[in-house]
Amino acid sequence: MPEPTPTTLADVVRAVERLWPLSGSEDWDAPGLLSGDPAAPTWRIHLAVDAVPDTVDEAIDAGAQLLLVHHPLLLRGVTSVAEDRYKGAVLARLIRSGCALIAAHTNADVVETGTSAVLAAGLGLVLPQPIVAGEQPGRGLGRVGDLPAETTLGRLAGALAELLPATASGIRVSGEYDRPVRTVAVCGGAGDSLLAESAVRSADVYITSDLRHHPASEAREQAKLGGGPALIDVSHWASEWLWLDTAAQELRRELPGTQITVSELRTDPWDFAIVQ
């Protein structure tokens, strides 16, 4: 029998497109293949949230021919990839080591098993639906659904602390500890752009990341006047790291025989916090 044709980077790109179509990405986003030879054999893939020197070293040390990340390295325009700049140093290290780079970002957020859907599943939400519906049924930004049983805001925050990997910033909550909650809206990653959505406004609590002072303050004060959700702010990295295991399982089904590993390195940018 003829030898099986080795998986190439082009094969992986096609698998990524099947799982997380680029058509689902936001206009401002920059996912897809960033560097690498499409014809290069690719038998080991390493997954991480961020392409930073530590995860690049981890991928190369693991013998990976591809680092697949959630956050695009070149999301915003750059005018130099000189190696005295971190993005240039990362790209140079990858290229010299024969390790390609792909990002699946908002195109991986909106699918049925994307970042917010994984977070919703981890909390046990029943029949979660997108906060903002996409063009295909079941796809879209964020998720909203009911807990199997009513709980309190404090207990829900405690459940999140058990579900998410620990980070220095921890979990911040706006609302009374004993406030009853049942309907939960979630958005993995930065989600204050969804605060005005009706599905968020009608939820008992909204869980997301990177809540800035003014949007959070306005939502809190509006909730006092006319109803609205309590807020839980979690680490951006932690909320999306949960998705990596699901992504790895899906890639294994698409690319049987390819070795898929998942980074457990914490790339949350904060190292410690002082609680006053």
C-alpha cells in the first residue's frame, strides 16, 4: 500500500476554515494564517491564547510545526518587525524554527462551540443562545441561558473561581452577594460592547472581561433605576483559555494522526494584586 500523504499546513488551514470559517470574523479582525509555508509537513500543533515569547518557546520545544492561537499577533498595523520589538522577535523565532502561526479569533467566538459557548457550558447554562445572532442559526456573539437552579451572585462568582484558572486579577463583582440569579449572559473576552443588548439587559448577571470604568458604572447605575444585570468581570485570558481543549478535540477529529497539545502557561498580563 502507498504511504499516507503527510498532513501539510495547507491541510490544517482548510480544517481551521471548516471549524471556524473566516466569514464569521468581525470586520476589524485579522485571523487566519500569519506565517508559514502552506506546503510544509505539519504533524504537531500547539494551541495557546496568545503568541508571546513563552508560548512560542513552548511550541518549539514541543517540536510543533504550528502554533495556533486565539489572539492575532498583528491585529493592529505595524510598520516594523525588527527583532528589538516583541512582535518581530516572535515572528523571527517562529520562522527560523519552522513553526507556522495561525489565529482563530472572532471567527472562533461565534461558532456553536466557540469561546462563549464553552464558558456557558462550563457554568451549566440550559439551552444557551447567542446574545447577538449571527447569519447561521446557533451562531453569534456571546451566549445567554438559564442556570439549572437559582443561585446567588456570590455563589455564582465562587463557581467561576473554581471553573477558571487562577489569575492575579481574580474575579470582580458589581452587585449584592445574596442577589438571586438565574438568567446568565456571558461573553468570553472583552464584552462591554454588548452591555446595551436586550439579552444582556434582561439577564440577572453578565459575565465578561475588560469592563472599563465608564461602561460598567453606567450599567450599574442604570440597573438601579430601571433594572439590569449584575456584572462579573473575569480575566480575559482565563475566559478564553477554557476554549483551547474544545478546539484541540475538534482539530483531532478533523486531522486524525496529528498531535495536538494545549498550553497551560498563564499569559494573563498581571502578576499580583494588592487588595485594599
